[in-house]
Amino acid sequence: MIASSPLKNNYIPMKKFLIVCAILFIAGVGCKKMDYDGSNPCGCSPIEPPGLNLVIKNTAGDDLLNEKTVGAYAKDNIQLFIKEVNGKETPINFNIRPSSAFGDEKFNFNLLSSWGFYFLPKQANKTVYLKLGDSEPYELLLDLSKPAEASLLINKKAAEREKSGVGRSLPIFYLIESN
């Protein structure tokens, strides 16, 4: 009878252990994501790029994205798009987020939200157009270079930004429809 070597018996489990460690290391490094501005690597949570969060209300302060409001805009009557050099209008995806609570704070307006601004090609014109119903489109220029200081120009005028705790964590802007 041939005696087996204790080193030989431990070699196979150790090899499997090293393979598993290598796979975990590669997966850990490969899954690291960078924040939208290239900083703060984080592989433990999805990254939400900065985008447009817009409240549309009338001069009386009524939420024009709330279907219960008289004169509100349905999602089908809203267009968000860019104009390419050749004049072609390319739509940008957006959604209407219902009013909700952000932590302990209740935010009472629906939001038009879009992350399409962030994904525009670097060389593209950063001007985006918002058309509400049959009205002339609004020209939007969103500066997301520093999210904490994000700014929005609507028809070349600075849009009001939400100042509450909700507005500090999520840049929310107001468009006041005067029609």
C-alpha cells in the first residue's frame, strides 16, 4: 500500500480556494463604478446620473403635471428633445414622477424627470427643448458640471431652484407656465 502525502491532499482544496479568491477579486475590481463626475468609486450601489427634475406649475401655484389639475399636461402632450445640426428633432426620454416623500419631507408636486441630458454626446449642443401641448417650445440649458450648484436656464432666464432639504439633495427646478 502506498502512503499518500499530506501535502498532496491539501493541494487540491488550496487550489480551489485560490481560484475562488481570484474570481472574487476580479469581480470586485470589475464591478467598481465611478460616480458621474469621475470620482468616488463605488461598487455597492447603482449610480443615478444627474438630470433634470422640473416642476411645472401655473401662476396660481397649481401642479400642471398632476392629472387632477385643470389644464394639466398629460405625458403624451409633452415633448423633450434636442435639435441636431441638420434640424432633426431627437426625443429625450423622460418620466413623470408623482409627488412623494424624501426622507421626512413631503414634496407636493409631480416632477418631470430626465437623465437624457447626462447622456448627450460631449460635442452635442446642450440645449434641450421642452414643448408643452401646442405652445412654443421652451429652451432649456442645464448645467450639471457641479450637481450641488446645478443651474437651469429656461429661455435664457435662471429658473427658480427648490431650496428645501429635498432641493439640496436633488436639484429641482420650477417652470411657471403663464398661459
